[in-house]
Amino acid sequence: MADDDTPLALQDPNYRVGIVDLLGALAYGELTAFERLAEDAKMAPTLTDKAALAAMASAEYGHFAALRDRLVALAADPAEAMAPFVATFDRFHEHTAPSDWLEGLVKAYVGDGLAADFYREVAAYVDADTRELILHTLSDTGYSEFAVERVRSAIAEDPVVGGRLALWGRRLVGEALSQAQVVVAERDGLSALLAGGVDRPGMDLAAIGRMFARLTENHAERMAKLGLAA
């Protein structure tokens, strides 16, 4: 028998599966973000940059811990919840490994930014408590301002850098959008979340198309902030 304090949506076993999938994907994303920022810190040109990235990596781990604790509260094993997404996420990172410090900055700002937009869109179709956790997890750790400042400064010093990074940004968005589509297509639970439920509206094909259009528009805005052509 369901607890009276349990939200209506979470009393639905199918919805619960979808939430575990969503939190598992987010948790693995945050864990890999922590790892990548720690690795990027090794390429940082100054001690100030190295310290800044280390602090941001720590914040990403804090986000991961919050998601892990929520999965435990839902009686889900965090490792099992993350496991289905390991291959897809790792494949994305293998295909988009940065060759230098600046490419790493653009990847984290553009790639992670697009992923965050996607999860915010999905958050509109979940219960209030889960939505609040997701939005907190996606809060900016200070990376956006840091990346924009460093990339713009590099372009000002050497304008040729801008062309290379613009091509890199376009490659990243293509890979990231493909990853988002694969994640949803491969997991019935996530697809069910977007379809809606007894207490939530759903998303039809036209709405999904508009969602991806918004993701693309937001990407163009981020590229513009970096001083790059989308």
C-alpha cells in the first residue's frame, strides 16, 4: 500500500522506473562532469585557473551526491541506475575528447549547457520534488562566466583560434543532440515520462520538435557569448 505522503505520480510503478532512469542519467552525467573538470584542471595554464576548475569539480560532485541520495531514498541502487547510460555517455566523451585547454572549456560550456537544457525540459514533466532536485543539480557552478571570459580572451589574443573553436562547437552540438535522442529512445522509462501521466501533461511529436528547436537556439546563444559563430 502506498504511503499517503508519496506523490501520486510516484505511486505509479512505471513512472517510478522513469524517474530512476532520469536520475540515473543525471547522476552519471554529474559524475563524469566531476571527472572531466578534474582532468581539465591538469591542462590549466595558470594556478588560478587550476584552482577555479578544482572548485567547480567539487561542486559537480556535490550535485552527484544529491542525486545518489535521492535514488537511495527511492530504494534504487545508484550504480544500477547509472549503468544503462555508461556506454552512451562514454562514447560521447570518446568522440569529443578535447585536444587542448580551450577545446575543453568550450566542450564543458557548450556540451554540458545543452545537456542541462535537455534535462530542464524533461523536468517540466515530473513531480515537484524531483523537479526541484533536478533544477538544483543543474545550477551553474560558475563555469559559464569562467569559460566565456577565458575563451573570449584567447580569441582577442589570436583571432585564428575563433575559427577552430567555432568548428569544434558545431561538432559538439551535433554529437550532444544525437546523444540526447539515443538516451530517450533506448529507455522506455524516459519515453514514458515525456508521454505524460494521470497527473501530468505529455509531449507529442510536435512538442518534441519544438523542444529540440529550443535546444538549438540556446546553443547558438551560448556560442555567441563565447564570441563564436554557431
